[in-house]
Amino acid sequence: KGVFTRTCMVTEGKHAKLSCFVTGHPKPHIVWRKDGTNISEGRRHIMYEDQAENFILKILYCKQNDNGLYTCNASNMAGQTYSAVLVILFFFYFSQIEIDTS
């Protein structure tokens, strides 16, 4: 069975908030990954569960190297599953345009 991949578009320097809703008994263990590598919580990566039981990964001050495929991996004794989000950063470049009014 295939897994639908969502897309999250974010502007460079802004925050991205990825969410994943998972239920199970016993409560699943959640691991966030980027391009297959586990993400550790740190100054720019915040992980928590909100009041609606969504598992959240917040990426603060997004940079170009934050582009990639993020997965929320859930597992317990009954099995495992995952949800995927493709994060794409937008970069805005401003160039000065001179107008000749002569």
C-alpha cells in the first residue's frame, strides 16, 4: 500500500510546522526523519504532542539544507507505519531596477 506524500512550502527564515496524527495501543513511539536520517531535537528542531494528539515537528528559521522528505515514523508492539511530507523552501531575491526617465 502506498503512502501519500504531502508538500509543505515555506519561505527561507520562517518556521515550518509538520504534524502527524497517530493512534494506537500501546501508545506509539514516534521518530521523525529527514531523508531517512533520524532528527534529534535541538535549537532548530522542536518535537511535541499537541492537545489534539498530533505529533508535531517544528523547524525554526528554515534554511536551504532543510529541504527534503520528512517522515513521521510510528511504531508499537502491533506494528509500524509512517506519514511523509516533502518540505520545499522558497527563496526571494530582490534586484534593484533602475528606470531611465530621460
